[in-house]
Amino acid sequence: MVSQVLSPWLTAAGLLLLFALSVGPTAGQVLGDTAGQLRGLTGAVLAQLPGIMVIGGCVTAAVGVLPRWSVPLSWSVLLGSVLLARCSARP
């Protein structure tokens, strides 16, 4: 059970860091501040990790508690998080 929860979290963290490490230097070369862009993007990317962990935990709980309803519940959690982020964004 621990590996089913830990593996997606570590994979998500690895993919987010890979994104930051690939986009950071590119943005730094374009904008002229490679270290600053890399530092800023790494922080911004890691700020998204708790949200990914919450969604992953809800999906894992849905699969464990209600396996037959896990797919619609998982999509509902994702849709709810997108709508919540959209409604709470500042204009």
C-alpha cells in the first residue's frame, strides 16, 4: 500500500523537477538570469506538489474504498480542483 502511494508522489516530484531543470536554463538564457530563473521555476514547480499529492491521495482512497466508483470519483476530484483553481484565481 505504501508503494502505491509513494510511487506516484515521487514520480510527480521527479517530473516537476525535470520540467524546472529543463525550462529554467532556457528561460534564463532568453531573459538573461539563468540562476534566478532556475531558482524561481523550481520554487514555483514545487509549490504545485502538495496539490498533486492531495489529488493522488483522493484517487488512491477512492480506489481502496469504492473500487467500482473510483473512475468517476477520480475525474470528479480532478474537475473540482480545476474549477476551484479557476474560481479562486485573481482577475
